[in-house]
Amino acid sequence: MKRATDAALTAHSYYEASVVRPLSKGALIGDVEADVAIVGGGFAGLSAAIDLQKRGLRVAVLEAQRIGWGASGRNGGQVIAGLACDMSLIEKQLGATAAKVVWDMSLEAIELVHERRRDFKINCDWQAGFMSAAISARKAQALRENVDSMHARYGYEQTYIDTNEVRHWIASDRFAALAYDQKSGHLHPLKYTLGLARAATQLGASLFENTHATTVTKSAMGYIVHSRDGAVRCKQVLLAGNVYLDQLAPRLRKRIMPVGTYIVASEPLEHNRAQALIPSRAAICDTNFVLDYFRLSADDRVIFGGRVSYTTATPMNLAQSMRQRMLNVFPQLNDVKVTHAWGGFVDITMNRAPDFGRVPEIGSDVYYLQGFSGHGLALTGIAGRIAAEAMAGTSARFDVFAALKHRDFPGGRLLRTPALVAAMSWYKLRDLL
């Protein structure tokens, strides 16, 4: 059901319409050998492939669709410091010292994006700047407290913008306060993904598209990752398919839920008109639990995302409903058409913290990365790097994340989706206060 829904959601993606894909890598047919098999051809899997190949390990990447077909090629494009959860949760579980290590890795994740862009000459429309936006006085106060707290606890500098200054930064009356982060930013996610794939291939990794991994079994040499028409015999495995791992590791599926999120792109605006909307051209995300996020593309479109589905069902009249959300922020765009509407699924955890670890029921050398909870564009890259470190024998940084505790979603197979829908209805009501 999810894959069928996803296929429809990819049909009108601005990102797909604005790239020229290289020829398909082709499916895996027959058996191949590698040191590491990676399931998933998105940010995390490709990042791990790059670093593993640099370390001299042979890598085979299996992607069930096309490279970047999932969330990596369809997201909002925002490259943001931190995690989807508040850092206080990390401090509570791991302590202040380990939380600082996690925070620093989230900053390294942004630097890694720049490193990849520079080293592999990836043209992906990078634009510096990100703003958190509060829609009420209560939320503005919470935003101010967060800015002060992140400076005091982590030395992280942001610029707080109060109500009187908001209109200088965004041409909208919706927001009561902003926090500007100059280190974060945004890019064209599919261009970046395809650039990572090109880099991995140049380094010698084998990439197989349209290859759905069905099972992972142990063997004399290590493991076999099976697909319909072939298999990879390897010593280690990395599961980086997020919501698309199906039954490869059933225990892990209980700890994440697929959540649909949706995006539209406007027609190109006249440059000065676009610039007037967001003079800094920073990406913006409000601080609601069920949030809106938006930015300007390199060709002066408004890319506007938001609205979520916890049932995997695509909202009716998607383009129209998302356009209305855009007009709630920028009513002056009432004459502007929406030309593209698309979406996809992200994997959320109960506490919104990322979920990394090993799968001992299959084998101690089977690793996984999941649960980025909609905050993964930068974090997936560093996740791939620290997974590569662990597979090469240095697991200290990976084990910091693996120490985070996660719970299964309540309700079992039949009731957990209705339970989540009910919980999210409560959060939507809170956002209105």
C-alpha cells in the first residue's frame, strides 16, 4: 500500500522535473561479493558507501527503486543543525557530556555536506541560512528561551528577531518572532543525492537499482543479502532503507512509524518579487508540532511543505490544500499558480530521536540507521559516516547514538496507527493555543 501511494506521490515532484538522471545502474542479477552490503540508496546509505570505499572496503548498494527515490530525493531540502527531538531528551538519557558529543556531530553533519559538495563538485543549489518561526506570543517566548539555552549549554549562536523586526526578514504577518541560524541552510536534495551516488561510483562502489532486498541470512563468509534475481555475499550489512525495509528486520519496524509529508512548488516568480518574500533567502520552519516549512528555490519558486498524514493516505486535493497553507503565510501570492505537488514518507520514532544500532537476531555485524523523524538531510550523512567507522572497527561515535533508548509504538500491528492519529489530533489542538 505504501509503495503504491508513494509511486503516485513521485509523479509531480519538482525535484524530479528539474534534474536529468543518469542512465539506470541496472538491477542485481546473479551473485556478487563485497565486504559490505548496504540496503538503501539514499543519503545515509550513499554516505556510508563513500566512506567505506575510501577505507578500502568493497561496497554493494541495493536500492529497491531509483537512487534517491525515497525521502532523500523528495524532502524539504532544509539542512539544519541538531535533531528532531530537543537536546534535553539526549541529556536526560545520556548525560551532558555525551549530549555535547551528539550536538557536535550534528554540526559536523552540516560541514560534511560542504565537504561532499567541494570534494565531489556537487552542484545542488546550496543557500545558507535557516529561521525558526513562532506564530504566537507564547511560542515566541519559548523560542527566545531556546535561543538563550542553546547558547548557554552548547555555545551555539543564533540571532533572535522580535516582533518589531520580523517583517524585515519575511513578508508575512503570521509570525511573532524568528531565530536566525547562519550555519544551517538548504539545497536541492535530489541533486545532492545523485551527486553522492556519482561519488560512490567513482570511488568503486557497486550500485544496483530496482533491486528489492528480501532477506538477510548468515553464511560461512558472513551474510547473504538476497534479492529476487541475485544476492550479495558479504562480511557486514548496513540497513539504511528507513520505512522501506519491509520485513528485513521485523523488530525494528515496531520502533518507527511512516508519516506522510507533502510539498508544493509555485511557478517561478519574478526575481525581485521572490526576494521580497524572504530577503535573506533562508529556509524557514515554524515551531508547531505539526509544522509548515518553506524556502525559495534557485529559480525563484516558493517550495512549501507541511501537513502530515499518519495513516499513509494522501490528502484529497493535495495541491489545492497545500496552496492554501502557502497563502496562509503569503496571501500576496494569491495570483500565483502551483505547478508541482508531491510528497513521501519519513520514519518517526516515539521520542523523535534517531535510532541506530545492530541487529543481533540476524548477526552482530548487521547495522541499521533509522528514525530521523523528518530531520535527516544533514544527520543522515554523519550517520553513514559513523556507521562506516564502526564497520571499520572504530565504533565509539556510533555507540553514543546506539545507547539511546527507544520504545515500540503502542497498539500492536492493528491499533498503533489509530493510536498515533488520536495523539496527533491532541498536538494539533496544542498548536492552536
